[in-house]
Amino acid sequence: MNVLIVEDEELAVKKLEKTLATVDESARVAGVADSIAATVDWLESNPAPDLILMDIELADGQSFEIFNRTKITSPVIFITSYDEYALKAFKVNSIDYLLKPVQKEDLANALDKYRKMGNLYRKEAPVTPALAMDELVKELQKKLQPKEYRKRFLVKHGQKLISIDVEEIAYFFSDGRLNFFKTTDNRKFIVDYTMDELEEMLDPDRYFRISRSFFVSVESVEQIHDYFGNRLMLQVKPPVDKEAVVSREKVSDFKKWMGK
């Protein structure tokens, strides 16, 4: 199996070569490229490798640009420092990625997945992998693009409209008819968006949807208590008009979020 390594850190290349040799004796590093330009030159000057191990962040930009400059028919396993949650959809789409620093077991599993996917990348059907890779790269690019989250909300206050910065909002909740938020100084406002719409607007590092009708900010959570039904009860500040309960299916992710 001929492998092309696309990585701009020399130590990372050496470690990858060593790990690759350990997990697959048949693997041969056919080449190493440390930039977008160098990768394009290598691919256009050599036979297509059986597999490409490609770092996403290179010195001259993101490696996705390589796909814009030349046709790639080889399967690619991406290497990245990005958080795994940002890549969840990409992995579901039947291609793998490795988080830095690359671990022996992770690389072995990725190679095993590559072998199982072999029929997708048969040389007698070169169009299929190119099309599949194009769609997968677009999906990953979309996931990794910096997203702009809501910075403020315009709300009614008596006979006027006022703008409230997101940093001032402790939590959002619904009473079943209307949706509200409370500020850290305990002011309550109606917000003209559904809970699903708010989920797209709010920075997930700052707010977590603990149930269908409640978002909490990190700063609003004062205490966390076990609650029946394998749920969690939160004590939030300022005091809330309804119970702030983390639904059972959200408990695991909520704990990870609080522990970041």
C-alpha cells in the first residue's frame, strides 16, 4: 500500500511514518508533501497513491484547496486538531479522520476502515471516489467554517425596543406558549424566535440546550443535582420561573460541556 503523507510539521511526519510502519507492514510512504503547492505538484507528477494521510491545516492554508487545484481519486484520511464534535457529520459520511496527536490504535482503526471501503475506490471505477471525495470535502469545509453567532437581541420593553447583548443573557426558556430570556440582572423579555431557531443562533460554547424548552449559559449554572429518571436538576441564577431539568438524553453531553 503506497501512502502519501501531507503534513508540514517534520516531527509529525516522522511520528506518522513510524506509527504507520508499526500498524501496517505493507504500508510504504511513497511521498511527503508539506504544502498545498507541493501536494499538487506531487499528485500531478506521480501515480495516484493507494491512500493519502492529509493534515487539514498547512502552512499555506487549508488542504481543501488541493481539491480545487487537482483531481484526487485516492481515499483520504484527514488529520486535524479540531474538536471531534465539529467533524461528527463527516465521519458518518464514511470517511475517517484522526485527531492530533495521532495514536497507534486510531490509525490502525482508520486503516482497517480504509480496507473495508476498498471496493469504493477500485481503479476500474475512478469516477466514483472523485465524486464521493468532492462531496465529503464540501461537507467538512462547511462544518469547519467559522460560524457567526448572535451577538444581541432586539426586544420590546414597554413602548420601545431595546438591544440586549448576548453576554447579558443568563438563559432562555419557554412556558409552552411564548419564549423568553432572563438577563443576569433578572430582567425578563419575550424573544420572537422558536427554540429550534435559537439553537442555530446561540454559540454552543456559551449556551447548552438542556431540554426542548430550556437553554442555559455556563455562567447561569450554580449547582447541579441528581434528579429522578436519570436526569439532572440545575439551580440557576437568577431564579427561574420553571424547573431547569437536563433531559436524560442530554445528560452525557451536558457533563462534557460543563467540563470543557
